[in-house]
Amino acid sequence: MFRTLLVIGTGGFLGSVLRFLVGQGMQRIFNTMFPIGTMTVNVIGSFIIGVVYSLAERENLINPEMRMFLAVGFCGGFTTFSSFAFDQLNLLKDSGFLYLSLYLGGSVFLGLLSVYLGTQVYKLF
């Protein structure tokens, strides 16, 4: 178990550092108020997690430890959006449009609501 945590933590560290570098780099290149850096890492991370899971499941080319390093650790540190996108794809394949819609709509709405409520906490004190 400790080894698994170390593998995931190392991947998370590398993914987080790369997220920062890519995000800052994209913002500097495009010099815009639009969050192009965040969008870029979300799209790249979604692509990477798709490749990792397809290689692990279909071709069995990635062992479970490497899958944890890349998918949970690296992609998790790089962007949690990649897991969110992968979950959506699985829901669409396995459960259909209803569960996909509930998950997507609920996550976006509740996430936005939660961020708003979080910004209002200071008013309680």
C-alpha cells in the first residue's frame, strides 16, 4: 500500500508542477483574460487519461502500477478534469444519457454553486 501511495504521490507531484508550467506558459503566450492555460491542461489531461486507460484495458501494455502513476497520480495532479471526462465517457457507454446528464449537470451546477458559497464564507465572520 505504501508503494502505491508513493507511486501516486510522485505522479501527482510531477503532474501538478507541469500543470503550473503549462498554464503559466499558455497565459504568457496568449496574454488573455480567457483561462487558456486551464483549458489547455484539461484537454491534454483528458487525452492522456484516454490513452492510458485504453492501453491498460485493451492492449494490456501498461501494468497496474504504471496506470496508477499516470492516471491517478500524473493526470490527477495535472488536471482532475481528465477523470471527470473519463467518468462521463463511461457513464455514456455503460448507463446512457440520463446518468451522463445528471453527472455532468450536477457536477457543473453544484461545483459552481460550491465555489460561490466558498467565496461567501468570509461574510460569516
